[in-house]
Amino acid sequence: MLNPYIKARNLSDALKKHAFLRALYHLAGLACAIISVLICRHFTRVKKNKIVFDTFSGAYDCNPKYICEEILRRGLPYEIVWVTGGESANVESDASEFPHGVTLTKVYSHEFYKHLYSAHIIIDNNATIVSACYLPKRSQRAINTWHGSLGIKRFPKKEGFVGLLEKFASFQMGKTFDIAISNSAFEDGYYRETYFKKTTIKRLGHARNDLFFNNSPEFKEKIQSKVHSALAIPPEKKICLYGPTFRDNGSLLPYDLPYDKLLQALSKRFGGEWVILTRFHPRTKKMIEELSFPEGVVSASAYPDISELMYCADAGITDYSSWICEYIHTRRPGFLFATDIASYNSERGFYDPLDKMPFPLAKNSDELIERILTFNEKEFLTDIDSFLKKKECIDDGHASERIVDLITGLI
């Protein structure tokens, strides 16, 4: 069963094209979702110790993963269900990624709705339960952890029918979630501006950033071995993570990175031999198949957890993606490679001028190489400290502990 929000949008598109059979198909899918909601909401009882986790990728990742890990570490007697198979997934959910004892359920299936309405606590990092037409029971509590922080790009404003759906979804987000987890004063403001105008905001930090503060040799060896093994990277190689965001117009031109020159510049400035990991946004999954890459470039788009990639990366490059603002907790070099600033700014806009961010900014390939070769570590560290202070970020490696304390209090 497909996402009911997508069904509604596709239904509109089909009707415009007079494709009545397609419209009927999408209408039937939407009806099935509503029927499941009505049946499960009425006939399913809430279980006090049951928690449903969901991420928009459908994988074992992001903030929900690290909250789940803390629950398991404490040995708390909770029944845990994980929703798999998100439509925007960049991976197929692999059961081996999930801890023993966690029940898996396919998103938008009837079983999904049964689990959803029998859970006392629901933890989502996006809007899956909203798009699933979820109508909360009074005894349930829904927590949104979101999937980014200290963002660069603004939330887009859409027109027409899709714009109306977005506004309705935004309104429903505020009604559906009881608590939104924030990591900063900046994110508090973002929530109030977008989805959670009246929702209770708890500034507890982002759980997925906890690992950046874990410097134990055992943990470091575990994660590095996992990433290097999964992506077939020799252990002596240094890693540069390149993770751009998507373009609303679908353009691939901004992803034209000078890979060969970049590898040479990284080696010259920081020493050692390097590989570049490409991590493209899930929305570009089909389009990036058109791109070709030279030797020394490894695709990491199917790797389930970007936080582990960041933990292992010796340097990072993006255009406007917020992951770079979390990567600074590693205190390793980060760069912005943005060739379409003017057009992107007119489409979306930025929270801060890019040249005021702590990351060296390059507007073309030559500038990127120059920024790397002239990278000043002392200035960079000073800039990121000022940036985190300005945003009032509280990430400190203990967010998952604080969030689980919150959950135990609710249960």
C-alpha cells in the first residue's frame, strides 16, 4: 500500500491527464488506508510498554536508531516495533541491520496500522504517521525527532494542489505530535516557523549526534571496521564524504565535482591516500544512475546510516545539506561546494548567508581546490565554536540518555 499523501497527489495528476484507470487505482489505495485507520483505531488496544519507531528512509538509522540503542542498552522491558520500507528510502531495509528482538512491519500495510494503534509511544523522524492518515488516541504519545539540525536551506513553499497538501500536512504535524525534540535555540525557531507552532518542544539534543562524542578506541575501531568493510575501502585510506542535497528542478549539473583534482588536493593538503564517498539524497536515487565516477570514488548512497559515514570521514563536502552542521562535532574539515547559489536561493533561501557559515565556500571547481589547499584549521575551529554558540546547540553526547529518560517518564 502506498503513502496516502502520494496517492492523493497522484490522484490529482491522473485526473488532470484524464487517466481515469490510474486515478481509480490511487483512489482505491487512499480508501484502503482510511479503512485500516478506522478499523485499527477502533478495535486495537494500546499496550503500555509498546513503542513504534519510524524513519522516513525505512531503515535502522537517524535519531530513532540511537534512541532505540539506549533503550536496549538499559535493558528496558519495552516491546519495540520498527517500520520499514519508506517510499523515499535510499536502501532496502535489511533485517540483519536491526537488533535482535525488534519486530519489523511494512509501512502502510494493515499490520503497520495495527502496530501503530497498539503503541503507547510513537517515535518518528519525519511525517510518516501523518501521511498515513494517523488519528491519535488520547492515551498515545507521539514524539518527533526530526532528521536534521542547524539547517542551511529554508523550507520550500509550494503552490497549487501540492501546496495545499503541504499546508494540510504541516497543520496535521502540529496536531499529531505531542513533543518535538530539538538540539538548539535555532531549531526551536525552525519548528515554530514550520511544523510545530504549538507543539511542546524539548531541547534535549539529537541522539544521532551522540556518536561524534564517543572517542573510545574500541568504539572507533568497531565503526571504522564496519564502514570500511561494507564499502570495500582499504583501512589505510582516508575518507572524504561528499553528500549534496537534491534540486527541486531535478538538475544534475551542481553535482559535477572535480573528483580527480579533489583527490590530489586532499592528499597534498592533509596527507595520505584518499577515497571519496558519494552520498546522494534519496530523491535523486534514479537520476544519479546517469552519472559516472572515476577510480577512487565509492558510492555510499545505499549505506543505511549516514552518521556512521560521518564518524569515519576525515573531511566532508556538501552544498546545502544540513548534515555538515552535525559533522562539525567531529571538528574535522568541512567545505561547501555550491555552484548554483543564486537559483537555489530564489527557490528556497538560506537561514544564514553561505559566506557567514563556518565552512570554506567554493562556487566553482577551481575555488574548491583552492579552499582545500589553503585550509586553515585554527580559523576553522574558532569559526565552528562561534557557530555552535550562536545557535545555542546543546549536543554533548548524552542526548539519547535524556530522550530515553523522557520516554520512561511518559510510560
